[in-house]
Amino acid sequence: MQDTLHTIGIDARMFGTAQAAGIGQYAEELVRHLVKRDTTNQYRVFVTGEAGNNFPIYASNLTKSVVPFKHYTYSEQFLYPNILKQANLNLIHYTNFNSPIFFKKTKSIVTIHDLTLWFFPGRKQKGAIKQLLYRVVIRQACRNAHHIIAITEATKRDIVKLLKIDPAKITVVHEAASERYHPLIQPANLEQIKRKFNITKPYFLYIGQWRAHKNVVRLIRAFALLRRRYQLDYQLVLGSKIDSAYPEIPATIKELGLQEDVVLTGYVADDELPYLYNGAECFVFPSLYEGFGLPPLEAMACGTPVVSSNVSCMPEVLGEAAIYFDPLNVEEMAKAMAEVGKNYSLKRELKAKGLAQAKLYSFDRMAEETLAVYCQVLG
């Protein structure tokens, strides 16, 4: 990296948290590949809770501090800085916007994954005070940072437009799909997974939370139209934790008489997800807004055809390897699903394109480009 030895802190307190699994995975993969690439500098990862105790020490130049300051708490803002100060860091990398906004002693970098809460506050985050706090913290985190990492050009544009940040202060560093996502070599295990979740027919798959911007209700309506108009006897598998804050999802299933055809898996373990992806005839991603959109890229890495909404970062990340639709148009969504469901040669073409597209992204490249940002900030 450079001749001077530096101590670099990485805030990975979202590691092991169910509600921020993607950010936790990003932090872990970043650390793992950084210490493999950079053996000169010292790295200290900050984690929290029981999950933090399980964060792997990947190299001799990596140490771990388990701190009691969870994300989105007052202790994060007012007590966590004391720990950071005592660590004598040359640089701290916050892997999400929730940084201590009054701590400016150490040079910092912040990764902004998306501005979802700006556009679509979740029902658990609604309320004027919570919205105000979110906007204050993310704006100040970006202003305090010596540099910002955005995970897509789409996210960078949002930061520039909404937070009024100089684009020269932002570097785009793409994420990647985990190595666990690849074409199946043990189909017998897939049959076990299907039995576990009561999947009895060819199926379209959705993986993601139940949130307003995830657009799940329109997906269910598109699936009903697919069965009625296009006569495709498929199931729709919703691979996600069932969230009582969104009762309209099971209500829509019941309204349309799809109880036997829509599978609600509930929580799906990480080691089960590759099998669900591999077994699907098609992966559908109807989201209204994303910062990166990992699930369709994970599906592509498994060789599964993808149909996706055409908004925000999706065309940037998925390129020409997906069929796109307007996520507000249920008929267009159903038509895109039917196009893939009925056309074997198109499935084969999308599989090949998807596998190639997924290979464009890697955690090793992500670490290399992040390390270059560290060099820039450290001078």
C-alpha cells in the first residue's frame, strides 16, 4: 500500500444481524479480501454482540474489538467515539452511514449502499422524528467523511442530488455475489429443499424482505395474471422472513385464491439459498428502488434466468443479461415472466449471459478498489 505502516479500523457492527445481513456480508467479505491483499498495514474490525465473537480472524494483521454499541442507538453516537479514539487509528471505514457524527478526530470513509429510507421509510422507521434523525445522520456522515464509497453509479447520483455532495468526493466500488452462489452439483439436495418448503411444481422465485419498495403485492398480482392469461402452472416462491407489518401480502394471496400456488418459505438459511436459486425456472425482482440489488446477481451466478424491474441501479448491475419490465405495470411484469417461462431457448440464453455477468463482479476487485481509496485518503 505504502511505506508507512497505518492502523485502519473497519466498522463491521452489522455483521451477523438479520435486519442488515447484506451490509454485514459486505463488511466481512471486505475485511477478508483486504487482509489477503494488504499484509503491511494493521486492521482492526469493530463488531458487536454474540455474532461479533464469531467474526473470523483471517490474518495476523487483523485484530477484533467487540463493542457493546449497536447500530442506530444513542450509545453509537455518544459512547462509541471513545473506543475509536483509544484505538489510535489512522483511518476508520464505516461500512454503512450510521457513524458517530460528532467524532471527527480520525480520517474517515463511509460506504453508502442506498438511500432507500429517504424514498421509502419502512413501517418500523416511519414517523417524523425517525425520518429527521435518519436524514441528519446520513447527511452529516457524508459531510464528515474524507471520502465516500457508493456501491453503484445510481447510488452516487442519488448522493449528489439529494445530499448535495461533490461528485469528486465519491468513488463507485461495486459489490459481488458470494462464492456460495454457483450452478448446482448435487441435485439430490435440491429435492430435499423442495420438500422442506412444499415446492411441488416449477417455480418463479423472489428473495428479499417484505417492504413497500420491494413491490411484492404487484408481483403476486402479476403471478395471478400469469396463471390466468398465459396458462402457466407454476408456483411462486417468496423466499423471505414473514413480516406481520405487511399484512397486505398474505391478504392479496388469499384474495386471489393463490394459497396453494404461492409458497411463503419464512426464513431461509444461507446454505439453503443456492438450492432455491438453482431450482427456480426464473428469478423475479420487482423492486421499485435498490442500491445494488444482490439477489438477481446471486441468481445469475447460479445460472438462473432473471427478469427484473428497470429502475435505479438494476440495468447498471445486470446489464444485458436480464429481461426488464416497468415495476408499476402488473401486465408488463406478467408478460416478462411468461416470456421466460414459455421459451426454453431464451432461458438458455439468459443463463449463459447471467453467468458471464456475475463474473464481472468479485470481492477481490472490491477490496482492491477500496484499498485504492484508503491510499488516496491516507496520502
